[in-house]
Amino acid sequence: MTTIQESTEAPRTRSGPVAHYVDGQWRAAGAVATSYAPATGEPLGEFHDGNAAVMQEAIDSARRAFTESSWRKDRQLRAKVLNEMADAIEAATDELALLLARENGKILPEAHFELSLTPSKLRYYAAQALTGSGRGDQAAAGMLSTLVREPVGVAGVIVPWNSPVVLAVRSFAPALAAGCTAVVKMPAQTALTNGRLVELLASCPSLPPGVLNIVTESGNEGAKLMVSSPDVPAISFTGSTAVGRVIAADAAARLKRVSLELGGKTPMIVFPDADLDKAVRTIVAGITTFAGQFCMTGSRVLVHADVADEVRNRLIDALGKVVVGPGDDENSQMGPMIDKASRDRLVRTLTAYAGDARVLVAGGVPEEPELANGAYFRPALYEVDSVDSPLVQTELFGPVATFEVFTDETDAIARANATEYGLAASVWTSDGARGLRMADALQAGTVWVNAWAVVMDQFEEGGFKQSGLGRLNGHRAVEEFQEFKHIVQQFG
């Protein structure tokens, strides 16, 4: 069994292995591994790779903090801590964005976009921590009935690598606001970014030991322990539908609360009366943002027959001009994928699934020598006729989209709803009534009309069908970590 060594030294992001954060202390546990730059394949730094031993300690720490401290009862403290976290991240935005661009691969504007979403989310949940909501009534003469909310206990959070900072906060902030303590499993692909984030969170003077515990892990040994542990009654997972199903099945053995935001195949639906300049520009962003490694990637382009030729030609031209390069290069318009294994997986998938699809933009692995060592994949576009195409039905998780032509609203709705996914959709039209009709008919948790990827802290998001369970953002996210208790008092 791995020995867990205790250290009071903060994790380093540029020298020395990044450590885990457990019970208010830095823990050096697990084998030392290396984080690599996806743009060059060069090593960036080292980190301690988590395991079941350190995860169990994190769970024990969170359980003690929940049962033995005043955290779950002290609304003012919870709000203060969340506001301190927002201040700390906001002050280090430029540093975090640069580190994220180098380690995750996304271009700097996208890294700044991710960081810009984070402080406001923490402040929103700081306000939610101060907002009690329940019901009370004199149910009968001499009888008072009260409904109150209580935190469920320890919240387990599993974070993906594509937007690790904001997606970690999106889950643990409402959990902390609800009065839970938390154990967070962070992705190893962004270990150095995790380390700097944890360093900032740990610097918050009001954060009690054990309330927030963070473990970085490349495998799933610790994550499996979290999901199966009787001391972790709630799980929040963001990731693929396949893994989400496994987590749901494992958590069902203990009837755990499970919040899952899973995969998507976002249709971008363009009608003839749309602002085509804006629509095409946004569709290109929808395909290339985070190198297509985004649950809301605009991976399906559905265009009315009347404007199909024009939109097709515009997309071919625009996607062919996308400048691919390192995330920290200001000239780059799209960075590399997270690693070569993911890039090679995408190549194999397209080889197997392209079949009868017509290649509009070939994309693929760049041939330039200066990009040879990176995990680059140029954006690609395939035209398909049938919604049964595996390119339509599979979440590719890369900068690849399909192009489909529809004839009317009924055809567009049938095509858009033809997959098992239902996370998001985007409709482009100048007809407000049509926009509302489409939003009503589309089976998706979020529908944008003349927009894409607009997320608001105060409004819930989540998936229909196989794109998830529960909701994140908004007040509903707090409820994912609460129990409802009915108290009846008889007088006289």
C-alpha cells in the first residue's frame, strides 16, 4: 500500500511534484507522473498521481468536517468562503489562463473565457448559501407543519479535463453552498493547473480544514472508491455518457443522489431567414472551440435546402482557413487536442465511420514540421444524408462536424431529435415565432435561438435523454445536494 506522506508545502506548478489537498494539508501520495504539453509533447512538470489510499483519506476528512464542524449550519461562513475563492481566482486569472492554455491546449481567449465564468459562479452560490427556502403551514388546529432543507453530507465530484477550473467550481460551489463538504477528483491531464487552482483555494483564510479536499488522478481507482463509498451520498459527474452509465449503475447499489452532465451532439439549425454571416461565424466557433472537445460542440450542422449551397461553401472556406497552433500563441485560432492518444482515436473513428459521407473539409493531422510533435487535428466537415450515419449518432469529441440538408421545420425537428443525446441545440432564424416553436419541439436541455454556448449562473443547464440526470447552475444545483425534511409539531 502506498504510504501517504504529509507536507505543509504548497503544490508547485513549475518545479516539484504537485500534491493533493486533504484535510487542509498538502499530501504527497501515489507515484510521481509527468504532465505534457499537447502542443509540443514536451514535459511541463510533475505531479503525484492519486490512488484509493489518498481518496479514502479525503473522504474521511470530508466526513469529519461535515459531522464535527459548524460548516453545515453556518450560512455566513459558507458565503464568506465562496466569496474568498472568487476573489482568489479572479486575482490570478491571467496566470491560470496561461497555464491552462499550455497544459490543456485551448487557445488563450478560450482559457480566459473559462476563467471569466468562474468567479461569478462562486459569488452566485455565496448568495445562495444565505438564501434559505422552505415552507410552513398550520396544517390543522394545534398542528404546525414545516418543510426544511438539509445538506446530504459529503459530495463527491468528478471533473473532466476539457474545462477543469469552471467545471470543478460548477459542481463543488453549489455543494458547499448547500452545507455539504466535498471530495473532488481532478483530471491528471491538467495536473499543474489543478495544483495552482488548489493553491489559490487553500489560501482562502476562512476555509476550514476538511471542507474541500482535492485529489488529482489519472486512473479511476480513487473515483471508483468515491462512487461506492457509503460516506459519499451524492455524486456529481461531468463526462461521457458511457462513463455516466457506469457511475449511475454503481451508485444505484447505495441509492445515491447522482447528478450527471454527459455527452451531446448539438444541432446547429439554420433557416433561410437567418443572419448567415453571424450563423456561419458561430458555427465555425461551435466546431473549433476547445478543439471540439466540448459537450456542447456544434457537431451537427442542419441547413435548410434554400440556403444549403451558400452555407456549405462558406463553411468550407472558413474551416479551411482556421489557423491551428499552440494555445499560448496569440495567432492560433484553434489549439491541439488534449493528447496524441485522443487525436489518434479520432483518426481511427473517422476511418471506420466516414463510409458514404462526402468529405467537404478533410481536416486531419497537419503535415507542417512545426506541428508534428503536437496533438493537432485540423477541423473537418462531412456531408451526410441519413441520420443513421455513425458520424451523426456518435459523439466524436474533436473538431469534426456533419452537414445535413433539411426541407422544412418538421424535417429539421425530426433530424435534430434523431440521436440519443439531448444536451443542447441552436436555432438560427429571424422569425421569433419559429424560434419558439423549434425550442418547444427540440429535445434538449438548453436551446439557443440566434446564439450558442451562452451559459448563465442563475439558469439551470443539463441534458435530456442520454445526456444526463439532474441540473447544474441555478438554484436547482443546490437542491442536488440537499435532503427535504418534514417536521410536524402537535400542540395542546
